[in-house]
Amino acid sequence: MSEFAWIDAALTAARPQAIGALLRYFRDLDLAEEAFQDASLRALRSWPQNGPPRDVAAWLIMVGRNAAIDQVRRRGRQEALPDEAAISDLDDVETPLAERLDGADYRDDVLRLLFICCHPGLPATQQIALALRIVSGLSVKQIARAFMVGETAMERRVTRAKARIAGAGVPFEAPNPAERAERLAAVAAMIYLVFNEGYSAGAAERDDKAALPIEAMRLARLLLRLYPAEPEIMGLMALMLLHHSRSTSRFDAAGEIILLDDQDRRLWDRRMIAEGLALIDKAIRHRQRGPYQVQAAIAAMHARALRPQDTDWAHIDELYAALEQLAPSPVVTLNRAVAVSKVRGAEPALAMIEPLGERLAGYFHFFGLKGALLMQLGRAAEARDAFNQAIALATTPAQATHIRQHLDQLAKDAALQN
Amino acid sequence: MLYAFLCYNNEDAVFSWSQEEDDAVMRALHEVHAPLQRAGRLGPSVRLMPTTAATTLRKDCDPPLVLDGPYAETKEQLLGFYVIDCENLEAALDVAKDLAKANPGGAYEVRPLRGFAPGSLAPEAMAR
């Protein structure tokens, strides 16, 4: 690995902790970010000659803090700064560092940073933009591209989020335990949104969004280290690992989505699967089921099956039943119906999805599944209707092609009978 | 004399490597491994999953205490390790508890492996 790549990886890894600590000193996101930027530039100049410091984050914090204090002094800004006594011994930053960050500081700094980005006063779009900009360190350009927004619009989104935080007097103290649980759920939800934004990307946008699942998993790992005993965070991490393990087998050469049953399972990343399964194992011991854990368990059932026909659909049916209890939604029931059709046949599966018709009237997969079930039951005319509705709702060529194959099959069957 | 080489690094940085970067490091390491392997000097080498996959059994209390996460104290020192094939974490913790009964005090960190190579070392090597 080239020196530059090594430095880049080290800076990225240290970023949340360094910015978190700088935020503790300055209580200003912009200033903390600038300070980190400054320290990173100095690292690029100094590390290739002097070698990397032993504690990368502590180095960046120290250098960043001094640079920012100089900045503030130069600009003559009258802002509250840490008192001189606390900073007077930090002048010579190139000497071995006196500061030792203990575990508690690290935890509080990173949590404060994540909680501020996911403040309940911010809409989800701003939470995501802020977290990717500040915690992950993606450029505004990268984030704008990933979310199909113009760069200026994304810049405005980030600025507005920062202004709202500064203006709302968002407390920089770590929240109390009750708030903490709520905010933790908000951070987890933000991370999963970032992941899905990348994971569900179609062919045309895939390159621009490729960084999102990686950043989401990095953030989840960070969160898991801060909350090592939270089964839902283990579940979230496992869920993303298990989905992402299939990333190379999900698209064909033309960039079209390949359905799970048709994927080349030898391409699945076994290391990610193993780590996902290990995390599910850890989570199960807590005996506190939650939606992320159950979804991860469902993904694990697919990951464990070496061939589609090895899939344990009965267990998947049970897991979806649990998910219906924990996080009811028509889409969950629709997914459960797929498992039911494999275990108990098309009839009960059809009965299960029929009541969903109104709520899923604009949903491609509802009509796709309904058509397939009707076709299995030999109700050709009704199946054709459902498939035609599905085609009208298809959002990708692959979806339409898939349905057209079913319609062709129906036409062939009808010709045979005549 | 047989030596154990314990590998330390910043996992945030290592797990930030792209597949290409990871492959490049593994290729460079392989260059070093190969002659040792051919000479029958290389024992088992393992690559561990990140610490987020770890579970720790404190065995200085009875019954032992299971904690999520890696061994995080500084008052004990690393004195040895096992690689044991177990059905799942529950089974691994059962083995750890049996070991704890035979040898109380301290802790076991139970961490799944990401990779394993048995090496080429003959069992008699210790006698040499």
C-alpha cells in the first residue's frame, strides 16, 4: 500500500474521534471541521518524513486544536475558548504528546458527535447529509452525487443543518440515559437509510452511490464499539453485512438486478457472511428480539443456503411472523407470503396478501407476487390481469422483463390448451 | 525455540482498506510466508474478525461472567491462546466455561476467525 493510501486510511479512521474531541473544545461544528482539515494537511506534510505518530487521533486533536486557536486569534473572533491554563502546555505539538485520551472521553466525544448529527430537530435528509459530511468526511460533491442532488443544494442542506444546530442551542452535553436510547435508535435509523440508499441503487447510479453502504457499515461498527452490548446494533451491523455480501452477484453484465434465486452464490462474500452470522450469534444471547435482528436472521437464512432449494422457508416464515409483530407493515406481510407460498402453497399465500390490495395498489411487487400465485393456482385470466398491472408499475427494465416472461408462459400454456 | 507473533494494528484503519488494498497487503505478506512455509518453520496463522465480534468470559468470579466486546482490561497479560472448532458462540462459551473451571482467574476473549492457515510446522518442532 502506498504511503499516501496509508495516511488517508489513518485519517479517515481517526476522524470521528478527532472531530468529536475538537467539538468538545470549540462547541462549533465549523471550527471543529476546519481544525481537523488543518491537522490533516499538516499530517500529509509531516508524516511521510517523520513517520506516523503512535496515537494518530491524539496527534490530530492536538495539532488541530492549536491551529484553530491560532485561527481564532488571527481573526480576532470573540468566542469562548478553553481557558489558557488548559491549553498553555500544548505549544510544541511535535514533541511526544502529553495528552492521553481515556476510554470515557473517546466514547462521549464520538457519541456527542453522532447524536448532534441525528438531533431530533433535524429532518432525516439533513441528518444523513451532516453525518456523511462531518463523521464520515465525504465531500459535499460526493454526497450530492450519491443523493442525486445538485452540489449547491447539498451545500445548502449541510449549512442549514449546522445553522439549525447552532441556532437551536443544541446541548453539547451527552444526553441522559432515557434520551440516549431514543437518540441511539435515531442514529441506527440514519445509518440504515444511508445503507439502503446505496444498496437499492439501480445500475445508472450505482457508481455514485457505492460509498454509501461502506460508510454506513463503518458508522455501525463505530456505534457497536460504543454500545458493545446492544443486540439491535449487532443486528443492524449483521443485516448490512449479510446484504452487502451479495453486492457482486446482484447485477448482470448489462447492469440489471439479478433476483436472489438466480444469483451465483459462489460470488457471495463468505467473510462478510461469517461476520454477520457471528454478530447474530452474539445478539441472540440477549433474548431481546428487535426488527434489525429479525431482518438479519432472515438474511442469514438465505446466506446459509448454498443453493436456492436449500433455503429453510419454514423458518423464514416464522421470522417474518415475528417481524409482523415487531414492525408491522404491508410489505412485511407481502414478504411473508412468499415464504408461506413455499411452505404451505399458493392458496394460503394468496389469502394472506389479498387484504393488502388497497394499501399496496401502487406497488410493483404486490402485483408480481399476486400474478405468480394465481398462475400457480391455474387462474390464468386473473394472473394476466395482475401481471399487466405489475408491468405498468415496473420501475426498471429488469422488473418488466421478468413479468413479461411470466406473461409469455401464460400465453404458451393457453395455446397448448386450445 | 518457537515464537508466537501477535499482530496489533488499528482496526478502524485496517477494516477501512478496500479489497484491492487488502489483497496487496496479503500478497506482500505471502512473499514473506512462502519461504518459511517451505522450510517447515511456519506454524498456524490466523486472522481475527474485528473486536466488535468478540465476547469475553471473565473467569475470576463464580459463575463466570459473559460480557460483549473484547478483553479491555490492562491488569492481566496475554499468556496463551487456543483455536477450537465450535458449532456457534454458545458452544464456544461452553468450552470456555469448561476451561475456566479447570483454570480459574483472568479471562478468555472468544473471537471468531476471519482466516486460518495451518502452516507447515511439525509437532516435534518444540523439542528442537
